[in-house]
Amino acid sequence: MISPPPTVLSTEAAPVMDLLTMPQVMVRLQLGRSAVYDLIHSGQLASITLGRARRIPTQALTDFIHARLEQDAA
């Protein structure tokens, strides 16, 4: 008797969320460390903490940029 193949988690089922380090965000926004932390503490840029490491989801950075573009266009 043939058993069914084991269930494998598909990357298509759950989108992969890339996480950026603080230096990566600093380079992308061309801002210093303090300015990026100010954006995080003011709630304008979402982040997560893993142990002592702060990470910013790429989607959060994209959302922040789009929000600023819309804000500047208004």
C-alpha cells in the first residue's frame, strides 16, 4: 500500500515576510540611526524586536514610504 506524500508547507500559501536590519533601513531611507528610531517610536514605522535585535518588515517600510508620498502629494 502506498502512503500519501508528507505535507509540505508551501511558500505560496504563506507569503514570506522579509525583515530588514536597522543599518539596511538607514541606507534605504538615507537617514541616521536616531532618525529611524524616532520614526519607530512615533509609530510611523512598524518594527519587531527579536531578543535584543530590532527588525523592520519590508512591507512596513514600503507602507511608510507610500504614506509619506501620499502625504506630500496632498
